[in-house]
Amino acid sequence: MLYDGLVSSLSQAGEAIRDGRIEEAHNKLIKSQDIILELDASLNMEFEISRHLHAVYDFLYRQAVKANVDKDFKIAESCLVMARELRDAWLQAANSQVGSTLASSADAK
């Protein structure tokens, strides 16, 4: 899942910033930015939720760039918190869908 990769990259970037490993922080933040762009590119803009997610991804991308330019641990951490929340929301939605599908299948029998 792209969100897992985003969370991992942002976590590693924050650690690298904190520890002064500037090149590693840069590389992890670039990877994070690439993942955010991929998430944004996958949106189907025919749906309202996609327009909202686009705004979230745009903000997250700009913050990741700022964290990279400034090597700012707090900004990287706030990006990580947002990425975790997005990942967890998607996991919850997916699990709800699976649960609904299983319940519907059981009811049909």
C-alpha cells in the first residue's frame, strides 16, 4: 500500500533530520513527495471525495517540500501524523467494506 511506504519514508526522514543525516533525510523526503504525487495522480476527479483528497495531498506535498528545504523536524513529523491518519482511515474503510461484503454474502446463503 502506498500509504505504508509514505509513513515509512516520512518516519525515516524525521529520524534522519533529528540525527543530522541530511542526505538521507533529503532522499526520504523526495521519496515521500513522489509517493504523494502518485496518490494524487490516482484520484478520479469525477468524485467529490477526490477533490477533497487532492487538496489534502497538495498540502501534504507542499509541507514535505518545506520540511526538505528547511530540514525541519517538526514539519516532517506533522506530515508523518497526517500520513498515518490517512492510512488508518483507508484501512478502516477497507475493513468496513470487507465486513459488509462478508455479511452480505452470509445473508444471501
